Amino acid sequence: MAGKPARPVNAIDQTRRMLSLVTYLRERPGARIADVARAFGITEDELVADLDLLPMCGTSFRGGDLLDIDTDGERIWWHNPAALGEDAAEPLRLAADEATALLVAARAVATLPGLREGDRQALLRATAKVETAAGEAAGASSRLSVTFESEGGVFADVDRAISERRRLWIRYYSPARDEVTEREIDPIRLVSVGHTYVEAWCRRSEARRTFRLDRVAEIRILDEPSAPPEIEPRDLSEHLVQPAAEDPEVVVEVGPGGRWVAEYYPHDSADELPDGGLRISLRTPDPASLRRLALRLGRDGRIVSPPELADSARRAAREALAAYDAAPQAAPAAGAGRAESQG
């Protein structure tokens, strides 16, 4: 079982994943936990958390209608898949609070930008039927509303582009370079690892890339078909960013105060140093982006190789200190310090 704790996810993403999980498990009796987690791009702990919720779902709250799903630690067993069969269906009866929650959620989803018009109309028709069946209970729902987080529109456009197999144009902010770029991407799938990301084939770099949705400044669905090359899905259970074996190697030495780098960055090796620090070997498609890491570390770390990157980091540190010294200085606050130059 993976040792990392489950990470928070967007509620829409988790609901979508759990609905897919039900179908996936029904078709694969005795599926292995590791295989299922890999297929859904989540950790084993996150999968087990989903499995803990599924037994509270079903066609009603009567014992035989709830999903009887459990695990022995290695495999997942569904003991009553017939609970969702056609013969098990009975007329749905909603309590007032259930009807209110359902109507509020349905109206909120219907306002999502990027939702296919056919889906929107089907949802509105279903909502009208629930309103009729709910009677007076529907009145309370009309006084409530829900607003989705700001990335909801981007999520809807990406989801639609994946469904319709169309290419996307995006303006994307890269914090490593502190710049906004325009690029066309062929979306492959949406994943949620703390934040929500789209894994895609980037036509600008002609390589697989992962884009965080809340960093998409602008998005447009294009008429061109999406045609990513046939590539194996990445195992995202450990790290979202997974450098390729052919990416350049960078060696960083950190003191005790910089050991967090080994926890935050995927790396090939992390060897102990006599002072309690680490010598970390990692790979990245853009070594220059690690200059920011060197400045952040200050006295707690330095880039050892490649030599040109180490020299570049030292120059950046000197320039930052020179700019600091040249600026008019206010009286320092208690405890204030200054940046340390890259060793």
C-alpha cells in the first residue's frame, strides 16, 4: 500500500472518477489495487479512500441496495454487482433535502461554460422532471445557487475537447520561466493531483506535457482534430512531473536546511553528505528552470553540475544581490536578513 496520505481533489473530478470506477470494477472482478490506481492516475491510498465511500452508494439506503465492495489489501472484490442491474431498479423516491441538493447541483452544472448544448438540454429536461416530482420541495432549491471555482470553464472546455477529439489553443503561464506562452495541444486526459491538470501532446514542443488548469489564461477549442501519437499512459501515482531518461542530468548539493528538495523533486539518487545534507541527482527537460531553485536555496544549497548551469546560477545570485544593494533601503525590520549568494 502506498505510504503517502490522500491528497485533496476537486469534488467534480472525484465524482467523475468514482462513477467510472464503478463501471471499471464491475468489468474486472478481483482487480488488483495497484493496477486500478495506475489506470486512474491516483495513489493507492486515494483509491482506498474512494473504496471506503462506495459502500455508502447504491439505489437506496436499504442494506441490499448499497454497493458491497471491499478489499483484502491486494485485490478489490464486488460481492453484489447485480445491485445496479436493470432488474434491481425501483421507482426513485427523494426526500425534500435530497431533491433540493439534486436540483441545486443540476442547475449549477447546466451553467458550466463549454458544456455541450445537447447535454445541457438533456440536463434541463431532467431537472424539470425532478422539479415536478419534488412538488413543494422544489421551491427551496430555487432560493439557492452554487458557483464553481474559476477553473471550471477551462475544465469544461478541456473535457469537451477530449470527448469530441478536438485540438485546443491555450495561453499558459509557466512560473518556472515567469512567462505566458501560446500553444496548441492535443488533450489526452484530465488528472487530479492536488490541482487539476490536463495531460496533452504539445504541438509547440512536440512532446507530452502536463498543464495545470488554473494557469491557463485563455483557452479555445479548435476545429482541427486532436491526434496525439500512440503513447503509453504515465503512472502518476508517485509524481505528476516525471522526467524522461534522456533529459539532462543536474546535480545539486544541499545542506540540512535543503533536504526538502529530495521530497519535492523526482530524482535518480540522493546520497548523504557528512554535514547532514544531500547530493541529489535529478533530470529535467529544462535545466535553466533550476536557477530559481538555487536562488531559493541560498546558503542551503548549490548546483554542482553541469558547470554552465552552476555558473549561470552564481551570476543570477550576484545580479540579485547587486540589484538589492543598489535599491534605496528602508530601515530594516527586526530580524530582517538578506539573500545569500550561490556558493
